[in-house]
Amino acid sequence: DAETDRYFVYLTNNLKLKAEVIVKLYKHRWQIELFFKWIKQHLYIQVFWGTSANAVKTQICIAICTFLIIAIMK
């Protein structure tokens, strides 16, 4: 870190990406964790039924739509 003069070590299995990209992805990791926590707490998704990216997106979209409809009805 240029500001604190500290070094960080990141492990990855993707050797094609540049170090800067790995660092940026790691910084987004915490926001992704918080998003999945919110999903589990508010949308009551405990398990993803599908394994493809499209199946997961579809399940999340349906859950968000359901969440919004219930919120509007209250």
C-alpha cells in the first residue's frame, strides 16, 4: 500500500490477471459478502437451486420482485 508503506500478499489460481486487477477484485469481495448476507436475511434464500449463473440471477431476481411486492402491500 503506497499510503501506509505496507505489503499485502494475495493468493490466486488465475495467473492470467494482472496484480492490480486481483487487488481490485479482492476489494470488492467484502461488498459481495454483504450482498449475499442481505439476500439470506431479507429474501430468505438459503440455497441456490441452480448452478449456472443464469439460474442464480433468475432466482435472485424473482426473490427481489417478491420482496418488493410484499413491501408495497404492507
